[in-house]
Amino acid sequence: MSTTVEQAPPSRLRVAAFSPIGEEGRTEQVESRLIQAISVGAFIEGERLPSETELSGLLGVAVVTVREALGTLRHRGLIETRRGRNGGSFVRTSRGAVEEVNARALMAMPRVALADLGVHYEVIASACAEYACLRATPEELAVVQRLLEESRDLAPDVWRRRVTEVQLELAALSQSVRLTTEHVSVQTEFTPLLALQDLDERARMATHDALVAQTVATRAGDIPAARSSVRESIRSSVRWLVAFRRELLADPRDETIRDTLVSRRAGGGPRAGLDEEGRG
């Protein structure tokens, strides 16, 4: 079933998605970057990706590398290629396929690396939150508040795109180019994993409420409260991901992974034999 969404994804997501990879870029890195772009909503269902030549220039890799990566994404069911005058590579209606790719990325990430990514994100986001308290204007915060109010009842995939936009806007309110750039970079890496948490409505709403609390604290110039909201939200997300990773690894067969994702999407909890933290 197709979901109607807005047709102008936030530009910050695209900037993050297509910052240059450099000469060391490989097919797998391009593939990962494109999956991240689709996961965070930089490109939405039915939208055309940049051409192979454009992607080559944006990512700083050879056209043949881009072509190979796009071929893998087609095989995974994430994009489709249309021929003709208005042809190109288009994002498919395939949330399940994106979730499965993200789940496998979570399973492949060592627990210590996941924890370290969370620490990195926490440090950068907390610093952005502190400086936003000092520099954000009421008008800027009103825009963020409106986005949050509009996002609460959205479907999970649309919600993730809107909330990512809110997080990037809050980071930009620090008025630090270096901090904002680093925030964009680490969030682009982390968000595809966080999108798995969106299968859990309670966790999703906890993230939403933490952003509301951060916005209120920023408006009041309350640095400790803003940093605390960021810290507790990110740590909670990492704990959720650690538990979900453990659950997936308990039975890594393809059909079990798909069943787990379907169950979570339908509102189911951890599989039998695992407690709420994912422990057996």
C-alpha cells in the first residue's frame, strides 16, 4: 500500500547523503550511502535518484562503481530502473526490504562499535544542544515546534524523515558549522539503525517526547535540561538496538529475520524466550 508523502525532502538530508566518499570509495560504500539516503528519507518512494554520472561526481567515485552499487540495490528490491526519456533509477515501495537491509547492518555491527557510535552521536548532539540554548531565536524554535507537532501522528516511515529533519534543524541552531557538519555525518550513519526502532511505537513516541523536551529546554536556555534530554534519548535508543540485535542474532535465518520484522511492524514484542531487553 502506497503512502502519500510530501514531495520535497529536506535538503540537509541530501547534502549528508552525497558528501564525497573519496578515492578509497568502493561499491559497498556507495551501496551503503544510497541505502542510508533511502532510509532517512532523503529520497522518497517513487522518486528518481540522480543519474549515474551525477552520483559519480557527488560521491567522488567512478561511474562503473555507481553502476555496480545500483545493480545491487535493484537486486535487493530497493530501486527499479525505467528506460526511456523519463527513465532512471527510482525508489521502490519496499519498506520491508529497507528494514531487512538495516537489520542485517545492525547484526553485522559489533556491539562495541554500536555503543561507540552512540557515544559519538551523544557527544556531538549534546554540544549542538548546548550552543542552541545560547544562540537559537524564538522564531527558529517555533519552526521546530511546528514540525514536531505535525509529525506525532505520521506513519513510521514518514515520521522518521520528519524527525530527522527536526534533529538536523536543532543541530543547525547551534550556529556552529563544524558541529552541524559533524552532526549531519554521524546522524546519517546512525539513522538507518534508528529507523528499526520506529517499529516499536513506545520507543518511537519516547524519541518524539525527548525532542519536545529538548525544544522546551532550548527555548528556556536551560543547558543542563537540553543536554539531559539528548543524552537519555540516545542512550535509550542504543539500549533498544543492542537488545534488538541480540534478538535477531538468536536465530539469524532469513525467514526468521523477516518474521521478526513483520511481527514488530504489527506491534509484536520480543520473541518468546527473550525478555524486554532481548536477553534469553
